[in-house]
Amino acid sequence: MKKIITTALLASSAFAATISVDPATTAQKVVGFGAGAAYYQSWITAMSSSLQKDFYDTAFTGLNLSLLRIGNWKQEDTTSIAADAAIVKAGKQRLGNHLKIEMSSWSAPGRLKPSGSVNGSDGHSKSDKSLKTSSNDPYGKYVYSEFAHWWKTSLQSYEQMGIIPDYISLQNEPDMEATYEETLFEPTETSEIAGYKQALQAVRDSVSSLANPPKILGPEPLGIGYNNFEKYAKALDNNNLDGYAYHLYHAGDGNDNSGTNYLNPENFRKAMTAIGKNYGSDAKPIIMTEFCTMENAVREQDMLGLAHIMQVGFTSGKLNAYIAWELFWGEQNGQLIGVCPGNGWSSCTEAKLYINPEYHAMRHYSKFVNPGWRVVSTTSDGKDLYAVAFRSADCDSISVIAINKGSAQNLSFSVNGYTPVSAVQSVESGDKSKAITAGSIIDAPAKSITTVVFTTSNTAALQCEDSPIEDPYIDPSKQIGDSLVIVNYADESSAAGWTSDKTLDAVTFETTALDGVSKYVKVPLANCAQDDCGYQHALFTIPDAAAVKDPLIKCKELVFTMRSIDTEDASVNIGGAGGSTWQNYQYGNTAPAGSWAEVSVPLDNEIDSTGAPFGSTQLSFNSDNAGIYIAKIVAKGCGTSSIKNIRTNFADRNNGEAMIFDLNGNLVWKGLKNEALNDNGTIKPKLHQGAYILKTKYNAQRVVKN
């Protein structure tokens, strides 16, 4: 009896609070949510293929990340960026162009600094840690031109490895004296230190000559207290920046301890408000590019801290994007994820991932809000309750994030004209990212985060926009029951439907159990470079059964359960064929060695520029690997509502994004479609003569450069 009375008293003592959202009153547009991959990259690639898959699925798919921050480590030609390339590739495979890349430099090459070293600890004075002086540089007293040329050649090197940054920042924390990699810049040059203003102009001029130059963010100082951001921003030529960036390691008014500010995010509101009022717009977004607690251990309360910091930023600070410092870190204490490859790596005793509290704080935003959405007016009357809401570009969805830092509260949501469809909740020292019943009234436990998604079909009275072309997100409520099983070899007895062209061996049906999978097909592939033996395709004809008829034009993606037959991962190009020439769906899909994986492949290219299907009746596979095993092929996203939202909500197909690939699948140019082709269908950009593949959101076609 005592327990029942106690429970009843707790329920009745919850405070009542109302969160009101005005869908018609909008503010800034969202660029995205992300985290950094600037150190410990080799720890990721050292993990087993199965643990790597778990990591990539957790980090990218699990968070629905739209921004990944990396470093420009290409100090010299010998610097390896293979691990960075593997991480970016895995993110792009899962999220496509939804995932944008932001690159910051921690230091200029040592040869461009008086100290001769990238590390601040090797300099004896501030001038040692800046750029070398020059007597003939056109931009000023220091070697700005050489610095800018290094940036340009670095970007070209990264592009060759498949990394094409969407945004760059020419110097991480130019005001920070550090023992590790650093280069100091004053807002404008002095007799002792190079100027950020002059360096920015030089880098802008240099990278502008690239075929697809990145957008430039700045000035990215250590913190926003003491008008530190403004000192730099006011000195710069605004035309040389495409957006503003800063960190939060101090807030001013004596609030310089990161761990303390995490627990008291209101310390940031004054400084963030000043920047939000005077800087930033949809055309020049404000992006918070790095912050963490600086604590040595994971703290449960930092989950609410991060969520609250982001609430302050997206309301008062007018942020367009937020990038946490550590997507991952070695050992257990990563900000979002801790990674341990296994024994022998520092203090790791087993191969394991640690999903830490701040991961869930980020997920409450990133999983349910996409680029192109807008912040909408939100008020709340609860005690210690902080709320922010975002509306989708086409107005059909609103996500409300409520951070309850006090006692238990009964939250009433007032979102005019919208219906709650899903909700997720995380509790400090309790369940995280737990699905709960959606409703207009929700119980919010003490110290919790609640995200509620609302939808409507009545958007006529609102000022709506087209969804971004790269937005792959479909609300989970629209994904239920929309899958079609094309083939599941657990239910089959032969490799019927498979054929091979040229000299490939026949596809065979296998019954030797392999890691719990007892039936599958073995698909031999070229086992040689395509430059040497050409494209050799294994073809699978889509069954004509009613259950799987026309999945290529009805569904959003194909999911293949597959693995490499070799001891190395297989990189497989997958496309369509049969009713037309071969159509690329996605290059470079990884079938891992040593484990089964579910590999998602988008079907956007099965629809041409007029909205008509190409008519593929087969699936096509090619690779320079020996081959792959396939256990199952499933089409997903086949509901009519999701297909309509994905494939018809685009304004101008001719001026949409286009990419040109060489025949090995390497990206060689990116821009708008009308900039890609001449009137006669040949390639405009300066490329070597030969054949290429032009890919847009709607199709892929073979084109030539004369």
C-alpha cells in the first residue's frame, strides 16, 4: 500500500506546462547538425569490419547527421588521409548528399612558419607561431600567397581521395596559443602576427579558380566572450565569407569554464544574442563548429547541457547549424561515441563502442530536423523548461524539442493545425532515445528531453518552400509496412533469374552455412581492374510476381544483404538494366569481407528528367573484386505517400545539382546541370577527352568530352 500511495503522490505532484508553437512565424533556415572527426580516425579503420559497420550505422544513420567536420591534415605529400577518406565514404554511402563536409585547418605547413613546425610548442614567441614574413607577397607582409596555394593543392589532394568539402575554415581558433597544431592570426596583420583578413582574401582568390570551390566560413575563434568574434568579423571583407563560424570555449563575463557552462547554458545567451542580431542570414549562415565540456570523464548531466546549449543557439543565437566537437574519440570518453578497436589500443580491453549521453542529445535534433527546415516561434510557461521547434520546408512536419531541467512536468503541446504522430524521450540516468506514445499531452520526467513530431496536410495558408533536393529523410511513421521482398534465398532453391555477360562465371546457389546464413547466391565478378578488362556485369531479373512488380519505380531504395567472397572488402557498382542502357544507382557500395551487411542503394536514377521510368527490369552488378554473396534483396520506401514526397517536390530539374564521374566511378566535376553540358550534349567543363557518366538527382547518362 505504501508503494501505491507514493506513486500516486509523485504523479499528482507533476507540474503542468504548455508549449505553444506558431507554424506561421518562422526564423532562420537550418543548415544542419553534426560533429567532428578530427582525431583518432585510424582507430575507426583499425576496427573489425563488423564493428566498423556498427559504428558507421550508429554515427551516420543513427544520428541522421547532415554535417561532418574534418581537418585539413595534408601538410605534405606524405601525409596519409586514407582513414578520413574511408570515414567520409561510409557516411556518404549511408546519407548521400544529405551529409555535407566542413573542413578546418589546424595549422599551416611548418615550412610556412618561423618555427618550422605545425605545433605551437615548438615556437618561442607569438611570431614563431604565425606565418613567415615576406617582402614581395601581393597580399601583405607575410606569405599569404603560399598559404593560399597550399590550401588549394590540399583541396585537390582530398578530391582525389573522394573528399570534396562543402565548407572550409582557413584556420581553427586563430586566436588560440596551443601546444598542438596551431597558427596564429590577428584580425588584420600587425608587425608580429599575420592577418586573418589578408589570409582570407588570398585563400578566397586561390580556391575560386577550382572547378567547384567550397564555401568559406570564418573567423572560427576560440569563444564568443569579450566581443572576441566581433573583433575578427568587423575587420574582414564580408564579401569573402559565405558564412560565420565560432566556438564556445568562453562566454564572457567571467564564464570561461567549459564544464561549468555546459551545466549553465544560459551563460551563452547574451553573447549569442549579440552575434545573432548583427550577423548571419540564410545567405550567410552562422555555424557553431566546435564545443565540448573539456572534462576528462563522461557526465550524465551533459546530455541536457548539450540540448540546452543548442536551444539557446537556435533561438537567441539565430544559429543555422551546430557541430559538436567529437563524433568519436578513443576509449570510452568520446563526447558522442567512444571507440575501442580492441586489446592493444591504449587502455581498451575489448573491441567495443560506447554510446554516451550527449549522443542522444544530438539525436533529438539531428534525427528529426533536416537541412532546409526553419526555426518557428515557440513559447513555454513551465519552470526550468526550454523549448525550440522546427518546421519542414514544405510545411507538412514540425518537430518540437522540449528540455525539462526541473521536476516532472505534464507538457501540453499547442501546434495549431498539426497532429502529433511520434515522440522520443531521453532521461538523465534513465532510458535514452526511447519511443513513447505521441499526444498533445506528454509526461516529461525530471531532467529529460522530449522530441515530438507533428504533421499536417493543410499547408495552404503557410509560406512553404520546396524540400532540398538532397534531403533523404522520411518520417518513420511513413515507413511502416512499405517494404517489398524481391528475393530472399532462405525461401529459394536455385539461382534462377541470374545471367552474366562476357566472361564471368555463372551465379550459383549455395547452401553451406556462412555466419548463420544457410542459403545465398555466389555472384562472380570481374576480379580485375575495369581499365584492363572493361565493365563485366552480373544481371538479376526482377521477378514478375504481383508482390514485387515495378519496385524500381515505386520504392525509394534497395537493401542488399551481402558480403565479399574475397578476403578484402568488395567495392560494387549497382545499377539497373533491361529496358534501357545500364543506369547507375550508386557507385562504390561496400560488401564487407568477413561479415554480412545490409547495403542501401537509392533508386532515384530509375526516374528520368521528365518523371518517366527508364524501364529497368534487371539489377546489374560490376566490380574489380572477385565477387559477392547475396542473401536477400528488399525494396524499401514503397508507400505512395513517401514516393510522392521524394520524387515530385523539385522546382527546376534542368538547373539542379549534377556530378560527372569517370568510368572508374571517381567524381571529377560537380555543379549545376546547365553548366555541365553543351547544347549538343557534350561536356562543358575542362576535362580530359573521353567518356564519362553524368549523374543528376533524376538520372545517369553516358556523355563525352570532345
